[in-house]
Amino acid sequence: PPTPSRIWDRRVASLAILLVFLTQVALAFQRDGRFDLF
């Protein structure tokens, strides 16, 4: 069975990937000028 630390690492990794993805999407939308996020 996976150790709690491994489960935590998986959660952190998935969260980091999601953050990078959302940042890329936000930057792409901002570059297109469709809406102002920042």
C-alpha cells in the first residue's frame, strides 16, 4: 500500500500541474485580450 508521504507527493504534483495549466490558460486569454484577469 502507498505510504501517506507518497499520497501527499501525488496530491502536490497534481496540484502543481493544475496550477501551471491554469496559469498558461490565463496568460493565453490575457494575451488575446478577451478578458482582464490581473
